[in-house]
Amino acid sequence: LLTALDTSPTESLWEVHDGRSHTNDNALFNIFRIKTDVFSESYLGFCLADKEIDGSYNRVFGFDGQFRFKNHYFFSFQAVASQSKFDDETTSLAPAVFVDAYYYSKYWGGGFYWMSIHPEFEAASGFVNRVDYRTINAYTFFNLYPEKKNLSSINFHFSLGRRYDYFSSNVQDEWFRGRINVRFTEFNQLTMVYTRSMEQYSGHNFYKNNLVLSAQFIMFKWLTPLGFELATGDSIFYDPEDPFLGYSNTYGVFMNFRPSKRWQMGVTFSKQTFWEKWGGRQLFDYNVIRQRTTYQISKELSLRVIMDYNHFHKKVYGSFLLSYILKPGTVFFLGLENNLLRGESGKYAQRDYSIFIKFSYWWRI
């Protein structure tokens, strides 16, 4: 059971639902979760999330579970419904369902999943990136184990899916995705992913081809790991009035230094460029640098600092977190986040900040 009072809920930042401002309103959250094992690697659970604000509410509740049969067959599901009240109007129950069934073995496996979310489904206590769709996806994979000194395994994974409108047969998206993963040693690997897809946006169907190449390697004890990612292919320019299919490249490099057992420093650089078409005019060049440092003061106490610099928006983000973890579920967190924005004068000024405090105790029966 988790209960929290939010003095600056999302509704306080803009006008929602009824067009009135909720600047001075607080939101009360109550989240209840219960789960029980039924047999080996199988369980049933129930969850209820409730958000109350100024006489209105949003509630999401439902059941979930996983079942394992004959060691290699799995079936999992989640079925929930939401209901909201704004002023004197109460919505009908809006369902969301996820079902996954698959077979898994050392050398081969496959399965399918189904997911549907009603147009009026809402989860105010969490986040749902889109509603009003039904998705069906089938997948399979094959594993090879050469058992060579510098070649541990090769994995092939293929998936095929389509997303429809919730109440009609209109196709929102469809895709075919193939992935090859080559693992040289336990920690050194190379992955290549090809995707052929169709995405519907603003009444247009855009057909895209994309290729992603990524790798990570561990060469020294103090550098774990060192890696990169390259993504190239078609990309949509999301202008509601005049969308078009352009071309995009994304590059990323990451490395993690370990000066000592207690001290870790990670650095990530990512760059995204977008053109009107292959070889055409460049529309934007987006660069972000992130630095993350953690220091383990003791077994229970640690510090974490994150610094981001966004070259495109001229923005600096900082995050500080003090963590005390006595045991799993019994924790104390104290955090501070700060945003700095570069003005016309070239100087950085504080835009906003937030303070985060959390304490939890896990009591297990």
C-alpha cells in the first residue's frame, strides 16, 4: 500500500478536462497491490490505483498473472479498467487488456501477444503513451551456440505486428523487425536490427526502413563497458499541417569508468541529425552530453549525481540523489533536481528546481 500527497499535481500546471485552473489543488494518491504465488513461477495479482483531486478522481483496477506449464510454456495477462469523475459526470468503465503466450527453450522459441486500450482509458496515477488501439504481434527466435573461445552465441529474433483502431479495421502501424545478436564473450557483443514499418500520421501512411547497429565491449577493469550505437534510416517530420518523410542519423557513444570499487563515472554522448531527404537540406542537429557519477559510501548509503547538457536547447540539467537502502523495500531517498537555461546574454539562469523525499518500509507476511 502506497499513499502520497502531491502539492503540485499535473492539473496545477495547465487547464484540463473542465477548462478550469487547478493551481491551488492537491492530489491524493492511493495505490494498493497484492500478489500470491500459485505454483512454480506462477502468480496471480490485483492492483488498485486511485487519484483524488478537488472532488474528482481517476481509478484504475484489475488483475494480472503469469502461469508456467511443463517448464517451457508461459501464459501471462493483465486486464484492467479505468473510471474517472469530473464534477458531476462519471465515465463508464474503459478496459485495457494485455495477453502474452509463448514457448521458450534453449535453441528455439516463439509466441504472440495481444494488447488493446479503449479510447477513454485513463491512468492519471501513471503514464499511458497512447490509447484507442488494438495490437497483435507474433515473434520467434533461434539460438546457436558455437562454443568457440571468441564466439559464445548467435541469436536471431524476428517479429511481425500490426496496430488497428480500437473500433475499426483502420491500420495505424505495421512492422517487420529482424535482429541478430552476436555474443563474443560474456560481456562483449554486437547487435544489428532492421525494421521495415508503416506509420500513419495526420492522415498519411509513411513507409520506413531503419537500421540500428550497436555494440559494447569490456577491455579493461576500469572501463566497463565501452559501447556505441548507430541508427540510420527514414524518419517522419511530425508537423500536423505538413508532415513528410525525411532522413535521420543518430549516433551514440557511452563509457563507464571505475576508478575504484566504490566510485563509478559514466559518460554518454548522443547526436541526432535530420534532413529533408537523403542528401538534402539539414533541418536540425541535436547533441546531448550526460555525465553520471555514483559513490558507494557504505553498504547501505550511496550518492548519485547526474549532469546533462543539451546543446540544441542550451539547457543544463542537474540531479542529486542520496540513497539509504537498509534492505530491499526499506529505503530512504533524498533528491534535488535543477534546470538552468541559457539566455540571450549567454549566461545560465535557474529555470526551476524540485526536491524529492521518499521513505518506504516493506513488511512481508
